[in-house]
Amino acid sequence: MPAPIRLRELIRTIRTARTQAEEREMIQKECAAIRSSFREEDNTYRCRNVAKLLYMHMLGYPAHFGQLECLKLIASQKFTDKRIGYLGAMLLLDERQDVHLLMTNCIKNDLNHSTQYVQGLALCTLGCMGSSEMCRDLAGEVEKLLKTSNSYLRKKAALCAVHVIRKVPELMEMFLPATKNLLSEKNHGVLHTSVVLLTEMCERSPDMLAHFRKLVPQLVRILKNLIMSGYSPEHDVSGISDPFLQVRILRLLRILGKSDDDSSEAMNDILAQVATNTETSKNVGNAILYETVLTIMDIKSESGLRVLAINILGRFLLNNDKNIRYVALTSLLKTVQTDHNAVQRHRSTIVDCLKDLDVSIKRRAMELSFALVNGNNIRGMMKELLYFLDSCDPEFKADCASGVFLAAEKYAPSKRWHIDTIMRVLTTAGSYVRDDSVPNLIQLITNSVEMHAYTVQRLYKALLDDISQQPLVQVASWCIGEYGDLLVSGQCEEEEPIQVTEDEVLDVLEGLLVSNLSTPVTRGYALTAIMKLSTRFSSVNRIKKVVSIYGSSIDVELQQRAVEYNALFKKYDHMRPALLERMPIMEKTATNGPTEIVQTNGETEPSVVESKHLPPVTHSCISQSFDYLLLLTLCLGIPPMTAYNKNGLKIDFTFERANPNPNIAVITIHASNSTEADMTDFVFQAAVPKTFQLQLLSPSSNVVPALNQGTVTQVIRVLNPQKQQLRMRIKLTYTLKGSAVQDLAEVNNFPPQSWQ
Amino acid sequence: MHFLYPMCCFNSLLNLTCQNQNNYIQDHLKSALFDAFCLTADVFNRPLCSLISLFFHFFSSFQMQFMLLFSRQGKLRLQKWYVPLSDKEKKKITRELVQTVLARKPKMCSFLEWRDLKIVYKRYASLYFCCAIEDQDNELITLEIIHRYVELLDKYFGSVCELDIIFNFEKAYFILDEFLLGGEAQETSKKNVLKAIEQADLLQEV
């Protein structure tokens, strides 16, 4: 049997293939040769064959038959074999393969090998792809190596420990003793990896976090040395000493200082020093500044430092380097909630970024602009944003439109301006508007009683121009159905009333019904609108005819409607006027309906993501759809209730039944804050009598924004097998204007449907 | 299918995974959700995507998830994965990401949001170096990490070019594994990384 060809030879050969088919043929031939070589248990060339297999795997060809061979290579005594074997294991094996567990013993042996490079290979492999089972088995070995004086191994063991903790969080405790003197190392590699390990532990466990707070002075000292020390060729990057270590230390300081006044104070000086002394001409300096800014904003820093941080971001915004501008916008987005005024100062620069060519920057600028909109700048900002909506890429239009609607709803200076803005969005980006905007807008228009005539007139004119944009058409049809009488009677005060007859209106609506551009949903709107006009217009016969025609429509939805409306004309004509009456003003429901999701565009989304808790998905998703919401409340019939309302903090409960278990009541709490300041560190706790079982899921956030600008939601599941009357004791803790507030309350006013 | 139905399903899956501490089941659920994510991510369905992306945030912390090196023609030259994914998933991600990055114009910034990850990429001659990091990570320092890796390759191969990485891909991996471990830098001194590689090379039996 001739020796298998060398790796480089194979690569060269494969690269000469001119077509995909030719390449495939070569690969198949070589794979066959490799397979027979494997079958022959050839030790000499196994390494070479596996290496070739890895190359072919990278090209996209299957290589699973090499998995066991990798294990054999790992078990070999030769270093060359082990090197390729471990590489193969990392590429071909992962924790999904049952085979991978066979590696455990080899790795264990190699972790105790006499050569540090073999130990290194084992640590690296374990730290990259070790499964939970492997980690459990080998954690002890890793912990041993974490205490060695060999810095080459110690640094690898630290990162391996990080992986172990990620896979098996319960094992975190066992690494605690080894962390005792990690930071007194001089070796930068060990320092860096130690900081990573400490960061991981502090992030996962509040107890660890409290325990490691005492390291803050030491970390500050290390950072100071890095900055003050002279040129160190080994760690220098463009004049900065070990930027990687600096960034990791800053990040750890951020976590340690987060809700702790003492730690924050201890790091104040060093943060100011880094912020002012770091060289900003190269990316590396800016990377450190960026991390510093993030840290300053997250800890309890004094206001002077915060202003310094925001100004750094402001300077970033003017930087020529696109990457820096992008990063600045991202950070400003994170800080806009807490330091709103400081960020406002940079508003004009941010708005300019809307015109940037880069898509990522435009998106960030858009999100930030929406976050900066307030009652004072609404007119100016909206002008810019509407201009942006006109000219931006389609991928932005939906988010921009939703953002505009939300901002307009919150800060509209007048009803007329509001309606005009909506019209502008519907006509320019009408087809990108989200489905849930239609019910929102309908509600808004209904509630702006004095603007009905103006609105319907403008919508009618828009329909005459263009019927392709479905959301616009749907809203318009609905309005014409409701307020068609105002349209025909020419009652508009705001602008010149147009002259239009009943027949012309019906022509337009019928046009929608037959047009190919209309979706089935739109047709439904149009038909209903026509029906409503039967009580507002005099040409009832024409309407009857249209309705009866659609009684045999192919579209089932349309057919059903038409048949029912027909019945209204025939048997239930006495009920028709009452049924088709003007819609009453709709109340915004307590479940924070559709606005919650719309608000996630750059406003609440960053904080939701940052808190790393799952938001209570149950209610916010379901209540997205207006119809679904109505359906829910109709079907379940459990009305929401206010559980607590004191000192500006209001907690509402909304209910739903958890299928399939009817004994479980799912309660969503909505905490809102009507005071002027945010309530931070908000924690909601609940206790129930012994016959019940309670489960509290993670809250959406622990900051309840001031002035009812948002709510914190949290889901409670109560198991009530004995169907007893539900009672609950709740405990609320939060920090308001610097002082901690705690309150206990009993909740006894649960509606009977929630526990029966 | 109305998007609310899969959302309710995901919601239940999410609740299940939160309640279930068993890693094995969690991993299976994660992978099921990931598959579904791939399916639905193609549909412009932001609520669903945000939902699933939030799920991934819940399970991850600061971490580099993977690093890819590919040529201007989209040929993969190196792939290092720091999260467990099936071969199928890896192929899908690679294919889509390569397409997305290659479509970027030269003057655009080095960062882009892709699914729920941040992608940091930089082109060096004919090779694109692409890292996927998580939301909390520092993009600018990731650029420095990429640069450091390129410097290491350059020092080792002596004025490195794409061909060096093609013909010596296993060495490129060895160097990467001496520089990063589990997605984090294990050694911040260029000299030490190169020294370790040198010593290890010497151990290779001829």
C-alpha cells in the first residue's frame, strides 16, 4: 500500500480542480483512500489522514467517519498526533455526539501530563467544547491547575474554569479558594484570564459579587500601574500598555461598582484619570475610553464624572472614524434614559447622523432620535424624522413609522398636528406600517372627536390618490364608514370642505372591494364601512345591492359578513340603527396593549436586553393584536384589578388561565410610577397562604420609570388546587430619590373568576 | 400561519426552559429554538425574532461566539466555534454571514447587527476576519483582538498572505488556540504567544 499523500500535496491537487464536480471527484477518491487507511488501523499515517480530512471538512464535505480517529490520535503518545487529534476533536466533535465522552479520560490524563504543551492542548480543548458531563468530571483537575505556579498553565486553567462555570454553574463554588491570590500575579496573561474568571463569577452569583467587592482597591492599583508605568515593549499597543487587560479590568469594575456606593467611590479617581489621559488618536485608545464610559454610566458615579463620560461620547460622534461614531450612538442609546438632559445637548449631531451613508449608523441614529423626542423638540424632530422616513431604506420604514406614531401619541402639540403626522406616515410609508398600527390609529381617531370631519376628509382625499397602501386604505375605509355623514355634509372646520356626494363615496368604497390591490382584510373593512353607511346615507338600496352581491363571494370571510349584513337588512332591520351606531370613545386598557411592543424600538429595548432577564412575554405579545386582546377579555372575562396604589406606585394585576391546567392562575403585575423620579432597584415579592403554591418569574426590569413612562411587568403563577379564595401578601422595595422604600400590603380584592 | 401561534409556542418553550434546570434538556430546547429561529428569521417577523433573541441573551454572557476567516469569493479558510451548534446550523450561519459581510460596501463601518449578535469584521488583503460577539461586548477591543491575531500570523509566517493560511491551516488554528481560549484572550503579550508556538513546534516529531 503506497504511503498516503501529504496534506500540502492534497491541498495543491484539490486547488487545481476547475469545476465543483472535479473537486468532488478528487475528494471522494481521497476520502475512500483515507477510509481504507483507517480500517487498516495504520498508526503511522493516521495523523496525516486526519489532517487531510479536516481540510476537506473545511471545504464543506462530510468528515464524521474521522471522529473516532481523532480520539485515537489524542490517545497517542506522539505530540504531533495529539496536536492534530485535539484540533480534529474541536472541529468534528461536539457535545451532541455521543462519542465525545470518550475523550474525557484522555483529557484527564493529558491534564496531568509532564509536558506543559500537552496539558495546554487538553485545557484548550476542554475550555472550547467541553460538554456539561465532561466539565463535571474534569472540574477537579482544572481547579488543581488553577493553583499551579506555572503561569502558562494557570492562565489556561482560568479560562477553562470560565467554560466549566458556564456549562455547570453549580460548580462555581469549588473554584472560589483558587481565586484567592490570582490578582497578585505579575504575569499579564494570568491577570487577564483571572479578571475574566472573576467577571464570570460575579455576573452569575450575587454572593460572589459581594464577596469580590473587596478586590476593588487591588484592581484600581493594577489599572493605575498600567497607565502610569513607562513603556513596556511586551504589552505595548500604539503607546498604550496592555489595552486588553485595561478593558477587562474596567469591565469588572463596572460589575463590582454597579449598585454599590463605596466601590463606586473607590474607583472614581482612576476612571477620571483613564478618561482624561488616554490617547485617542488610535482605535485602541478609543476602545479603552469606550469601556470607561460604559463603566462610568453604570456605576454610582458622581455627576461630574457622568458629564465627562457623555462629553467623551459627544466627541466620539464627531470622530471621522465610522466605527467610533457607531459605538458612540450605541452608548448614548444606553444612557439616554438616565442622563437624558446631557444627551439632549448632542441632539443636532445625532440628527445629522440620520443622513449617514452607513446602514448601522442610520439605525442607531434613528433609535436614539426617537429616544430624544420630548414635548419641547417634537415639531423639529418630527420634521427630521419624517424626512428620514421618506428617504430611508425599506428595512427601516416599519420601525420608523412605529416610532413616529408612538412619539406623536406621547407629545403631539395639537390634535390637528397629530392627525397630519399620521396622514403623512400613512401616505409616504403606508405599506410598511405594522399591522397593529391600524387598530391603534383607529382608536386614536375615534377619541379625537373634534377632528373627525377633518380626518375623514383628508383620508378620503388620500384614497382618491392611491389605494395601494393597505394600512392607509384600511384606516380610511373605517373612518369613511364611521364618519361618512360628516364627509358628505361638508362640515370640516380645519380646512376647506370638499364637495362630495354619497354616490361618489360609495363608488370609492366599492372600488376597493373589486380592486386587485386590496387584500382580503381590506375588503372586509370596505364592506363593513359600506354597511355602516346604510344608517348614515340615504342611498340604502344601493348598499343593500352591494351587500347581497357579496353574499356569494368566494372569500369565506367576506361571504360571512355579507350574509350577516343581509340578515340585518331583512330580519333584524329594527336593530340595524343601534348596531351600526357611531363607535364610542375607546378606553386604553390596563394591559399596556400594543404600545409596549412598539416602544421597544430603541427605547425600552436596550434596558430590557441589559437586565438579562426574560421579559414577561405572555401579555406583551398577546396584546399586540387589538382583536386578540378583545377576544381575550371577552373569552376570559376576568377583569384586571388594582392591587396596590400608594405614594405614586401603582400595581395592577391582569389575569389569564394557563391551559391545560385550570388550577393555575397566571397573573401579570404591571407596576407604574407616577412620581417625578424613577424608582430603581424595584423588587416585587409575594407570599400566599399554605394551600397555594406560588411561582414568580423574572421581572422585565428593576427600574420603574417616572411619570408613567413605562411599566415593569412580572408574571406570577399561582397553583390553587383546592380552589380556595385567592389572597396574597406583597412586599415592595425600591429606591426613590436616593432613599430606600419598603412596604407591605395585603391583596384581597381578587375577582372571583380568578380562583374559581 | 398567524405569527401569534408560533409566538405562543415559543412562549411555552421559554417557560419550560426557564423552569427546567437540566442542562441536557436546555441544550436540546436551545437547539430546537435555534432551528426555529433560523426558519423564522427569514420572515420579517420582528416580534418573534426579538423574542427569541431575548432568549439567547438570557443564556449567554459576554462572549465571542465564533470567528470566521473567508476570502473575497466566500471560501472559508478558518472557522472557530465557541458555542455548540450542529454542523447544519454552522453551515447555515456561515453561508448567510459570508453573504451579508461580502455585500457590505468598503466605506461602511466594521460593525453590523446580525440576528441577535454583533458582528465585527475587518478585511486584510484578500481575507475577511469576522467575529461574532454578544450584545454586552466591546466592539472596538474586538477589532484589536482581530488585529493582534493578524499580527501573530504575520510574525509566524513572515509577511503572511492568504496562501499561507490555506496551505498551513492547521498552524493558523494552533496560533489561534494559543491566543484565544473559549473566545477570550489568554495571553496579551505577542512575544509569549509566539514563543509558546515555537516551543510546541519543536516538540513535533519529524
